[in-house]
Amino acid sequence: MDERAELVAIEELWTAQNVADYIKASRSWVYKAAEAGTLPCLRIGAMLRFDPAAVRAFVAGTAAGPALPLARTGSR
């Protein structure tokens, strides 16, 4: 892959804010899920970036890895 193709590929990656907007979650949740290894991500230096196809697969439930447990609200 030449330098220009690599640059285009990087520009197409999503930020944590892009992912948060897509899945209607907070940016902090995106960072926590990525750091836990639940949400697939790429680390570029200190930055986290996300492949849109991998995020869509995660949302569809086809991504590899454990699912996040559902949070319980209230008591039974």
C-alpha cells in the first residue's frame, strides 16, 4: 500500500465521538469498551481509532469477543 492509500485508509477511521454518535452512547462508554477489549479498535500512538465495518459488526452482534453485560436498573 502506498503512502497516499494509507492516508486515505486512516482518514476513513472513526473517532470515539463518531462511534458514540453512531451507537447513541457516551464517548466515555466507547473508551471504556475499547480499553476493555469489548469494542474493536486500533491504537495509533495515544489515539484510539475505529474501523466503521468493525463497529457495525459489533452493533450487529457479529463481532468476536465477549458481549457487555446489561446494566440492571432498579431492584426486583
